[in-house]
Amino acid sequence: MDLRQLRYFLAIVDEGSVRQASLRVNVSQPALTVAIQNLEDELQVKLFERTRRSLTPTREGFHLYQHARSILGQAEKIKADMASLKNLEKAEIKMAAPVTIASYTLTDPISSFMEIYPGLRLHLTQMAGPMVEGALLSGDIDIGFLSRPPGSAELVQTPLYKRTVRAFMRPGHSLAQEKGLTWRQLFEQELVTLPARYAMYDTIQKIAAHYRCSADITLTSDVVPLLSSTIRKSNVVGILLESVADVDTDLVSLPILDEDTGEEDRETIFQVRACYLKQAPLSLAADKLVTHLKAYFSGS
């Protein structure tokens, strides 16, 4: 069994016929048929149910399909890694992160990294945490940034920095002069925050349930400038990561306190981490980026 056979096998499954697969891989139909027959003989299983019009994978065929996709994906990654070793300046890194991480905390360190390696091609997409994890598991991205531990054991995580959740309001708000606010005080206010698919929203709901309160969330959006504008023009309180204060300097930012200790509530601390797929170790370029981010945040 070799990569060529697996590539032919995937093409037939994806296209549903030998004819279409032969066009995709630019190989004659008889050659494809022989390659699959040899693969079945070697594995001693039947990979397809053959009808007059199409080929349908058997149970064993579906199982092999999953393995073949993973193996060919790793083979492509090895080729890309070898190319990046040969010429780091032409490497490509695909990343994804939740909106506040992507827009507020990664901008400066990634910009400084690109100054060091100006020829690199970096792609950073904004998406919610569960979607980031899904993109990692499917191999669509190389690095995903999460503010909560990943749910899959298939992912490796590297802690980068900690950020806290804070309460944001306009300077004229009745609570703006407080030194800090408890969750009970916040649940008496109209709130704005990130949508339900983000860890921030889930944390707020979990804490509200703990205090047997209801969170009056009047606006959710992952367009942070919209949230900031709403906070600026009304009496709502925003629950957002502290890094928003670095950009929206005209808003009042208050810590959220534990009502028993008066200290900052531990539930508001988010550990941001860089994650990647265990079976697909980081390329040289991606590893250098993670090292750069660790150094940047350790000094901040």
C-alpha cells in the first residue's frame, strides 16, 4: 500500500465513480481499477459495493477513507514543513481565534512577528471557540487560540497569557465611580457581551445560575465596536475581556469582585492558549510564531 493508491481511493470515494476519479487524478480508468483491486487484495477486504452507475464504499471502505484522509493530510504537511525548512520566508500559517483575542491581543505581537519574517503568509480568522477547535480537528488551521481548555484530547495546548473579564460602562454611568462590582450588582443591570457560542456568554450564564439570578443580556455580538458604541451611548454594562480597554480608552473598566473576599473573582480569569493537533506537530514557521508570542506576552 502506498500514498498513490490511497490518493486514488479517496478520489473514487469523493467522486462516486472511476470515470470522474480518473479525470480528477489524471489517470486512466483501467489503471485506477487495477490500483484499487491491488489495494483490496493487499488489505483482504472489499472496499466498494459496485453498481452499474456508481461505487459505494463498504463499511471497511469508509473506515479506510478516514485513515487515508489523515495519512495524506500528514503527508502534505510533511512536504510543506520540508519546504518551510528550506525557505522559512515562504511558509504559510493558518490561524483562528475568538474575536476579542484576534482583534485586541494578537494584533501587535503578530505584526511584530511579520516584521521579523516579512515573507511569511499568515491567515488569521475570527470564530467562536468551539469552531476554532473544530477547525483544528479537521486540519483547516495550524494554530487555534482558545480561552478555555480544549475539549478534545487530540489537541496540544501552550499557555500564552492570562486576561480577566471586566465590566465596561460609559463615564456617566451611576456605577462608574465604584472600585469594582460584584456579579449580583451586574445582574441588576442591562448587559451586553459576546454571543452564546463564546465562552464569555457561557461563563456569565453559569455564574448567574450559581447566584440564582437572571442575566439581562440585551445585546450580543462578536462585532466588538458595536458593543463599545452601545456602551458609550446608553446605560448598559459590557462584560468583555480587559484588552478592550486598550482600544476603547474612553470607557470605564472595572474589575468584577468576589462578594465574599472582595478580591477579583477567579471566574473572570481566562487563560489564553495556542493549540494545535497532536498528530500534526507545528511547522518550523508556526513553532517560531508560538515562541514569539510566548516571549511577547511574558514581557507584557
